[in-house]
Amino acid sequence: MPQSDGPTPLAAPAYDEIFIPPARTPPDDRPEDYPAQPPGRQAPEDLAAAEGPAALPDRRQFHLSASAAVVSALLTQSPIMEVADVLAASPVQLALERANEALGEVIDTHEIVPPAHVRARTARLRRGLERLGRRSMATDDSRQLVLLAGRVAVLGADAAFKQGDVASARELAAEGHLAGIEAGDGPLCGSAREVGAVNEFYGGRPDEALRLARDGLRHVGNGPVRARLVCQEARALAALGDLRGAVGSLERAYDLADAIPADQWGRPGPSFDTFHPVEVSYNATTALCLLGRPRAAQEHADLALPRLDSMDAPGFRSVIRLDLALAMARQGRLELDGVCELATEAIRISWGRTVASVSSRADQLLAVTAPHGEVRGVRELAALIREWQRSASRQRPDPAAVPTPALDL
């Protein structure tokens, strides 16, 4: 699996007079408000408008209802029929609705299942949408198709990044951005740039990550996607050694998170309409570790860890622990026990789901602890990490789950 060393941590700047924002939660942050599942996605507006009984003539409503029953039956027989075949066999509006539902399932699970599975599912959806695009359809349906294809490309980019495939992630994120431009959808443009920025950050190009994050900000107003982009801006600035810029971005990210209502809090990770405030303290931890501010980083981590540990977000839970372990390891041999404990916990959390962001951090930690190879805990940690990285080859989906399309239009 391709690995990246990620951004090189820089020495702490000398200007200590810069105020680092304290970790904080939004005013309405109450544990009982945390959604057990991400907020449900609404169907496209044009589809939702057609759902009411008064919206369509009785005959057309009957045919759509009958078609829906048939398509539902076909989908439950997967992988007997390829997604592309199911969509091709459906009326256009129903096919768009089914594609939107399939996309929602990918969004709900992409931070939980191995990235190879997410990539296979997005590839199936891409084929289905490409075939659907060859059919004649109304202008509004055509725009919705472009929007769905762009969202699928963004999720595919995220999965490619998690597999360490930087080039494919870059290509798919750019495709998603172009779709957002074509559809006139700012959140899609911003989300594509955010995933692109994450890919470049972990690929060791913080300058490009910063460019993408700031370009994404041009497309969105205040809200979930803007908060996510400002977090990426902060991490990129931190990797470039800009303490003043990074803490300014973190302060803005906390302000944006404060204004997001609890019903728009989803799981951490790429999304087009949700953002969980814990992502600010999570990204603040990374940024402050990169800037050589371990005590400040620990303050933000203390806020983030219990919230992340209550969610299905193994990648986030592992990365934040490895960031802290790296910061501790750079303080010297006296911290080795804590380093090994944190890193071992991080790898166990992500066991069965190898992703590039966690793997690159683990590689950095192995490099820092290598001079202490005579310590048993360090050797055991190295063996655990290498076994976890090798396990990526066993996390691919069964080829039968992604059948070859059997029908042509």
C-alpha cells in the first residue's frame, strides 16, 4: 500500500505572544443531542415534490409506485443485478431517487468500512449514473444527475485517499469540483476541495492543501462545509509553520461550529450538509502538534477524545492518538511507555480497516521511536503496526460483490 510521510513537523515559532484559542464546545453541546445516526438526507427537491399524491396524475402515480416496488425487489437481490442495470431499468426520476438512496448508504458507512469497499460501491454507482446519463431527461433531472455524479466522485476520492492512492484521489476530487461548477452547487464544490485538501495534506503538500481549502471557501457561505474547509486551512497553515495564521483559522472554525445547530451534526468525515463540532478540536490537536505545542494540543484532545470515542469514526480516533503519541515521542525517552500505549490503542481501534492517514502517522512514529529499538514495547509496537499495514491486502471486497454489467443501453 503506498505510504506518505505526510507533512514534516516544524520547530515551534519563537513568537509566544500569539494567543492560542482554548478548546471549547458549542453553546448547545449536550451529549443527549448527539445523533446515534447521521441526520437523514432529504431526497432531491424535484423528487420530493413528486412524492405527494396530489403532485402527479393518478395513473402516473400508480406506475411510479409499481416501478418502485419492482426496483426495491431487484435491489434486495444484489449482487444478482448490477447497479447500472437496476438504474437503467427504472423511470428516470425513480432511478435518480434510488441512486440518491444508494449514495446515502455510502455516506453513512464510509468512515466505518474498509476504503476498498467504499471505492467499489462508488465505482458501481458511477457506472450506473453514466448509463443513466445516456437517456433523454428533463433539464432539472439532468442537473440532479450531475449533482449525484459529483457527490459520488467526491466519496470515491475520499476512499482513494484512504487507500493511499493520491493520484486517483486528486483526479476524482477535481471531477467532483467540476460537477459542482456545472450544477451550480456550492456545497459540492466546497466538499470536493475539502477532500482534495485532505489528500494533499497527508500527501506532504500543505501548500497545495491550503490553496484548495481557500479556493473551496469561495463557493460556500457559513455552514457545515465552510467549517470543514476552515479546519483544513488551519492544518495546512500549521504544517507550513504559520502559527498566527493557524490559530486564526482555528478561532474562526470554533465560531462557525458554534452556529451549526445540533440537527446538522453528523459523523466526522466528508459530508455535503453536516458537520460535527468535534472536528474542530480534532483538527486543532493535529495543528498544534505540528506547531510543537503539545500542551495546547492535549487540551484540545481532551475535549475531542471522549466525543470521538462515542462515535463510529475509527480513523479519527486513531489519528488523534497517533498525533499525541508523536508529540510525546519527540519529548524524549521518558515518554516511551505512554507513546506505546497510545499508539497500540490507535492501531487496535482501526484493526480491520487500514487507511492512509493512520498508516502515514504510524510510519512517522516508527521513525521517531526507531532509536529506542532495544525497548520491548517499541519492538512490539513496530510488529503490530506492520501486521496491521499488511492486513490491507485482506480488506478488499469479494469480486462477486462487484459484478460485470450484464445489459447495455
